[in-house]
Amino acid sequence: MHSRTHTLTANVIESQEPSIKGSGAVNENLSAHFSRSTERRSRIIVPSISFLTVLCVIVGGYFRVANVDRALYCVDEMKTSLTLAGAKIFDFSHKCYEHDVKPDQLRSLINMQTADWKSTSTALWENEPFNPPLYFLMAHWWAERNGNLLKNIRSLSAYISLLEIPCMYVLALELFACPITAMLSAALIATSPFHLLAAQEARPYSLWTVMTILSLIFLARSMKQKTIPNLVGFGLSALGLAFTHLSSLRIFLAMITSAMLQDRFRLKSSTMVLVSIASIAVLAEAAWIVNMQSYLPLDSQGITWFQNHAGIGSSIKSWFGFLTGLVWVSNDNDTFSPIVSISTFLIEVAAAIALCRTAPKNSKILIGSTFIVCALSMLLPDLLFGGNQSKNLRYMVPIALCIQLSAAYWLARWNLSDRSFRKTAFTLITLIALLGTQIVSCRNIADSHIRSTWRPFEQFEVKATSILNGCHNPVLLGTQPNNGRIAVLMCLSQFLNPNVTINFASGATYPDVPTGHSDVFAWCPTDDALAKFSQQGYTISPAAEGLKTDQLCRLKK
């Protein structure tokens, strides 16, 4: 591969050099000079990028599989564990009704035996009716052999995420036919903290990433040559994508747009084949779309991101945070994040310009359509109808892939097309700084048990746990646990001391304040609950500095 890369590098550089006019002797001397310059640059570029790629793949692979049990278990992971055990979340709600519950009682619900296939499927349909089954069936098979510990389920996601790296290499090679661009794409995704966070979570996002890349690979091949193997590969990968995540709908829309743009909406029979395959994949998700529609009106189920209005300012801030998260993740307020965010934004603008001006037609159409369609399909509904989908980093996987592909293309093209050693050196320094920042960020993630960038409410949960554990004999009051609240309690139970008591009402109002406890706290109280506590003569205050009264408040008489 190195010889091929060396030859391609030299050919591209030579093709960029201007013709030299003048006398024969001068012409020969200048040609020899440019030839030697090209060879020297090739000897520098190819080994350097190859070494960086190998290093990034090794380091990125290590961080993905190391310390998978360090992070706090999140609400969605608890749902995964219960689903694999064939347990329905609401079956456990009565355990918290009108009587004291201790953390060890909730902890006993976490690590249960794996159920049979039928029970897991039934639990998935009730616990998470909007999630297709492919990942959960794979996780069930994995849990039967390794146990239903969340650590073991996380390891499945970590191992699946390793496939992202070679798949990204093949996709970039298919789009740009340049091994250096392919190597840079593999290096960027291997060390990206965004993909590391997805790799260490017992959820379907790593599998979704792999299936997305595979679908784009076969779509790119089918757009070039509509052979039976390419079409069959596209069909199978599209079905796998449909059965992995409901957000694949926007990817299928982008694929249909790409296929039609390639032929300028002339609706040729060959184009309609690709459109038909993508449409069949959309129909495959119809059952989960219908089930989700019946699920959304149930506000008590905990789906709030469809009702909360994001606002344009909040969405813009979230997207800049997403750009930063591709390269840098920090759990503390640091001064480095704005610098990384601005730098990443400038790199992406330059990469988008280079992609639009010089990329191959099919590559330009596929990457541009995927980025624009996926971005608008998340952003516009939030701005027009309300919601927080555009602020959820998990749904931005296809957008992240487009950004990384275009950035790799821009860096590779700048290296290959310019004769200046100074610019080549500057580009290599930029690349090393970019990859180094990502590696440092991956190290920060590996050393921390908090994933606040990926899970924005996690810092609140950690602070609440610390407050409750600091009391002698506290009680935590709340309304009837729903799908989300019971999972949050299960997360907190891992770190709560045995002396903490939990008491939830069986209805929509808070229970009467019990006696005999050193401290009384109310969990996410409503305005009506706060008014009720005030009428009973309680003084209401935030449980700690930095918390709001409607998150966790302390009651005193």
C-alpha cells in the first residue's frame, strides 16, 4: 500500500505543477528540480501520515476497550439492562409506592439474569417502543454468554466500535480514491472523543455508526456501478441500518436525495433502483414509527425532548458544542474549549469550500446531501415546533462522519497540491495538533467517571448523590415514578449509602413528609408540591449551591 500511496502522491503533485516554458536547458533543469522536490515531499508525507494513522488506530482502539466500567451508568443503559432481563420498568414502580425503599432494593434490579428471546422482545416493545431490535438482539446473544452486567454489555459496543475505523478507511477510499485521505479519515474517527463516548455506552450508537458507514460505502459504489453485488450490499446494509436506530430515517432521505441529484432528478431506471431500496428500508421502520406515535402523547413516560422548545440561541450553542466535542471533551469549565470550537469551525469551513470546489462529483453529492438533510431534519423541527433533538449529540453521528471526511479530504489535498515545503510542514503540524488534542481528550474521558458532554444531566445526578450521602439519615420524596424516574433512581442507587431512604407517592402529588429523618429532600418538585410544602410550614431552599429548587430542594421547619 505504501508504494501505491507514494506513486499516487507523486502523480498528484506533478499534475499540479505549472508547465515550464523557456529554453531547453532551463526547462530540463527546472523539471529535474521539481521532480526531486516531489520525491522529497513524498518521502516525508507518506511515512509521516502512515505512522500517525497506525499510532492513532492503536491508541484509539485501546481507549475504546479500556475502562469500560469507569463511567457512571446512565438512565438509557439501565433500560438496556432491564430489557435484556425481560423486565418491564413499570412492573417495578409499585416497589416505591407509599413505603420506604432502600438503595440496595433498587440495586437488586440492575444485575438480573438474561431472559429468553421472547421476553426480551416483549420488554423492548414496552420499555423502548421507538427503538428497533437489532442491537438488543445482539446484546441479548452477548449477555447470554458473558452475563447481564452493564460492564459486559458495554464491551459489546466497544468491540463493535472498532469496526468503525476500517469501514471509515474504505468509505474515504471509495469516495476520493486517495489512500492518504483514507488514512486521515481513519485516524480522525479512531481518536475522536465523540465516537469514544458512544463506544463506551450500552446503547446502539456504535452499531448505528458502523451500519451508517457500510450503507454509504455500498451507496457510493452503486452510484458508480449499479452491479448486482453493489445493489445487494446496499440493500442489506440499508435494512441493517433501518433495524438499528429510528433516526436512520433522515439518512435514508439523504440517500434518496443523493441518488436523484446524481442524475439531476431525471428519474432514470437505474436511479429509481437506489431510491426503491432506500424506500423499502424506510418501510421497514414503519412499525416503530407507528408505535412511537402512540407513545409520544404519554408525557408521564418521560419523553420531554419533543415538547421542550430549544430556541435558536440554544441550538447554535449546542452545535458549537458538538463541533468542539468532535475534537475535545472536558468535564470542567476550561478556557481551551472555545479555542477548539472556533478552530474546528474554521477547519470545517475550509474543508467545505475545498469539498465543493475540487471533490469528485459523486463524493460531493453524497457528503453534502447527508450533511444538509440530516442537519436540517433535526434543526428545523426544533425551531418550528419545539423540541431538543438538535441538541442531542447522539443523533449527530452522520453529521460527524461528513465533517471528518471533508476535513480529511482538505488536509490531504493541501498536502498533495502545494509545492511549498513551508505549507506542507504547517499542514502536518496542524494535523499533529488536531490528532494530539483528540488523544488527550480521550485520555481525559478514560480517567473520568463523568460524561457530562454526552450526558448533560449527569453532573446534577452526581451532585445530588453527594448531598444525600453527606447526611446522617436523609429521606428523598417524589411523585409516582415513571419510566424515566425509576431508571434515574436505579442509577443513583449504585452510589447511595444504605442509610438513604426513598419514599414516592402512588399518585401525582408528593407524599406527606415523614418524621424521624435528619434531612428531608424533594426530588424535582412541581410548583403545586412546593406550594403544598409551604402551606405545611416548611422552608424551601435549594439543596446546594448551583442547584435549582425544581431539581433538588431541602425542606426545613
